[in-house]
Amino acid sequence: MKQLLTGNEAAAEAAILAGCRYYYGYPITPQNELINYMSVRMPQVGGTFIQAESEIAAISMVHGSAAAGGRSMTSSSSPGISLKQEGISYLAGSELPCVIINIQRGGPGLGDISASQADYFQAVKGGGHGDYHTIVLAPSSVQEMADLVYDAFDMSDNYRNPVMILGDAQIGQLMEPVEFYKKQKNNLPAKNWSLTGAQGRKRNIIKSFYPVKGELEEFNAHLQKKYKMIEEHEIRYEAINIHEADIILVAYGTSARICKEVVKKSQQFKFKVGMVRPITLWPFPKEIIRRISEKVQCILTVEMSAGQMVEDVRLAVESRCPVHFYGRTGGGVPTSLEVIRKIVEIVPDNKVANTLLKLAEVK
Amino acid sequence: MQTIIYEKPKTLTDTPTHFCPGCGHGIVLRLIAEIIDTWGIRSKTIGLAPVGCAVLAYNYLDIDMCEAAHGRPPAVATGIKRVHPDHVVFTYQGDGDLAAIGTAEIIHAANRGENITFIFVNNAVYGMTSGQMAPTTMLGQKTATTPSGRDVINYGNPIRICELLAVLDGSSYLERVSLSSPENIRKTKKALEKGFKTQIEKRGFSLIEILSPCPIYWRMDANESMKYIDEDMTRTFPLGVVKDWEHKN
């Protein structure tokens, strides 16, 4: 049965269906529907809901429940996610599974409460201290938010690694029909590392401190090996019209919804537009973008930021074709017409013939 | 026939400790291990190690243990206790961890009445980082960052955690003890037992503050340190029960 829910509520319900029984939050706009929903649903399923004294305490409570073997989650928005970075670094360093939802808002500082994609660097490059990665998933609809939350829990348990869902104020607050399919993986590894009391076994220690020379380097090598495995197995993206395109758009989340409209509207032009929508931002779908870059005229990255993901696109393209950027910041949302204007500006002249005249008539 | 009257508790590992000569941590860890052995609760006890001198507690206690970020053990312990409400969960924290960077976490754990035992080792100094001022450093006490002694105008007064937490309705048992003599060590063990009992009987939040020597960063020998606890520290931090669910005023 389909329900009409906000992205925030869909994320919360999907987490419950995925078996999450430990949720720790702190109020911040634009993710308030999520914490409010959890305060009602968690007691109904016998789970734990705590409104923590701070974002730092909330992620630390996640640390505890994850260490004890429970499926745990926290959610917040940009300034709150900055506060959680300490805990995320410890979770990554302690190899603990958990899900963190970031419903991004404008920054830096207190910024504003409207949609933004300016936390990309923080999400995919580590965010906290040390050589680590969180797996980062980017939904672009309410349905996909729900679907990715199930996968996030399974992936985090499978790799013993924090997973971040990177949404934004639009994905979090818009209402769309959503259907919940509970599809938990069955072959997940047993949590025999977790803290359950040393009954009939040696003690378990959850830690990230390796003071003996050489131990930390060895541990980091282990982490890097794990990240390599994640890169080999977990990359996801959606590709549209990539085979005949002259120009490829790269966008995720809300920007990708706008770019889909651009692809549709571009059918009336002489040049062909396709797009790649990364679903995993880390690991980044660099191989498909590299392959595309060998065939197209140019690539345009569209973001609600001053240009963050575009750096990863450029690293994938390695100068095989020009990589352009169009972005809006501080709550500004690109329109499809703005993106089309940018395309006209960057597509080689012979491809744009007759297009300029028509631009004003674009529907 | 031989009778064993004193031995290493089973819950203490054979790992040599990293603590400095004259440090009190080894005594407290031993007392915890003795209680776990006597009560037979090793398999249902989970400990939290902080950041600071006590971080390596998990090398010495043969129980399931978790490390927490600096000051966060009360929040991490809360997360563990919610998964295992019938286990015995305790944190082991120093004064910098609990009374400075982790002030919010301990106050709110107390305010929620978390059914957890908090063991607070107060030696009035940051030992791990070479002896800087702690929130519990006493007025006049010289440290690496108060070279002329702590003064009120620049650094404020030492924080009395037990008294601070006593005003919260969520706290159930608060006692301050010291390690300055065999008699005081026995009292410390009694206080720790009471803390664990408070939790096992689901009476709520318990915290035992232990005045502990740090001869290295107090620039004293062991005997002077014990005298310093008795004659100076206890004037700022008076010993005794601050709050007790069994004897409500």
C-alpha cells in the first residue's frame, strides 16, 4: 500500500522496518519530521528513542548501541552533522555499523534552512579526522530514500562501516507516495565482535586506539583494503541516454531531478543530452564517467553548491573532455532553464545551430 | 594446609600497567576486578574506557569493554545500556574527561537517571598530556598550564561534581572517597559495591568520585601525595555520601 509521506518520515519508517531499534536525535530543521516520527514509532515497536542533549551525545549513543550489537541510527542537518564528525571518526575507527542521515541545509555556519548540497566534501572525503570513508548514498525521491535506508543498514552491517544518507531539505520535506518493501539481507555476518558480556568466550574490546608503533599503520591498511572492496562491489548510479549523448550531465539528489527535466526538454534541440546520477557518492561511480568522457563533447556537473562533486568528476575524467560546472548556493535551486542556458553556452557551436533562437520558447 | 588470603583477581589480566609510580588507577581497577570476581558478574559486565590516563583500562580488565571519545563515556554507556538493560554497565573516567569536556554528557546522563555506575577518578590534573590544569585542580595548585598556581580570577574554582549532580532529581547515589590509606581504600571498595548494587537493583544513576594521587604531576613523592589528599584535597572535596537513595533526607 502506498502512503503519502515526507522523505524524513519515509526514512524513519524504513529504518524501523529494517530492524533499527535504537534511534538518537536532536532537533534541527529541516529534519524535524524524522525525529518527531521516531519519538512515536520507536516506543510502538519496543525500541529506544532518546532526544539527546547534543548532536555529539546522540552520535555517541549510536556508538554505544552499535558496539552492543544493535541496529542504530541518528539524523541531523548540516550544522549538526559537523558536530557529529567526532563520533563518526570514532565509529569508522572502531569499525562499527550505523546509519547517519544528513538532510542538508545551506551553509557555512548557521546558513539557512533551505535545500543545499554543500556538505558533499564533508560526506565523501571523510569529514572527521583520519584516513576513513563512510559509504554515502544519495536518494533523489521519497521512494528512493526508503529503499536506500534498508540497504544502508545491510551495507553497514556487512562492512562494519558507518553509512551516511545524504539528502537535502527538498528530499527530506517534500511529500511523495512511497511503498515499503522490507528486504533485509539474510547472509549478513554474525556480530560476534559485539559487546554482550564475555559469556563463554574471550572478552571483546571495541576501540580505535593503537598506541604501539606499527599497529595503527597495520589497522589503516586493513581499512583501506576494506574500502577497496566496497569500491569494487557497491558502486551504484542511474544512466540516461548515455550512448548517443553529445553532452552528459552529472548530478545527484534534488539536482538530478532538475537535470532529468533538462534531458526531457532537450529532446527539442539538435544536440543530445544524457545524464549520470550517482546513487553512491562514495564509492563514486568514476569508471562509468571515465568511459563516457572518451565519447562525449563535454560534461556538465550540476550541484546546489559552489562546486564540490565536480572535483570528483574531473578526477574521473582526467582531462579527456572539458568538465563544466553549474551551481547555486545558499538555498538557491537551479532551474531547468538555467541549466539549458549553461548547456548552450558550453556545447560546441556546430551543435547549437538554431538552438539560441528557440531558447526563449523552451517549454 | 595453605589458605590463600590475598591474590590477583581473575578479572585483572596479566598485562603490566602503563601507570606512573604511585598512581591510584591500579588500585581502583583492582577493586573493580575484586567486586566482579566476588559477585560473579564478569559475563554480564561491560565497561567504558575514556580518553586520558585510563584509556588502556581495557588492557587490564578481562571483561567486554568499549572506548569512547573524550568525555563521551556517559553517552556511549547509555547506548550500550539500552541494548543490554540487565547487564552491569560502568564508565571509568578521569577529571578532564568527566568534569570538563564531558560535562554535558554526565549531567544529562544523571538527569535522565541512567541506571549506570560512573566511576570518577579525580586526581586534579591532566596526567596523560603532561600535567595541565583540570577542572578539579585546586586553588593555588601548580600545573603545566597554571605555573603560578590556579587563581580564581583567571581560572575559576574547582568543580565539585558530586554536589553539582546532587541537585538533579535523576541522581540516586553519589559518594566521594579517597585512596589515601588502607582504611580509605576499604571505604572506596564499599562505595563501588554500593554503586554496582544501585544499578543491579535498578535504583538509577550512581557516581563514585575517588580522590586519587598523581605524584608525578603533583611533583611529590608517594607519601606526600597521600598527605596532600588528606590535608588539602579533602578541604575542597569533602569525603562522604552526598546523596543516597537508601537514606533520603
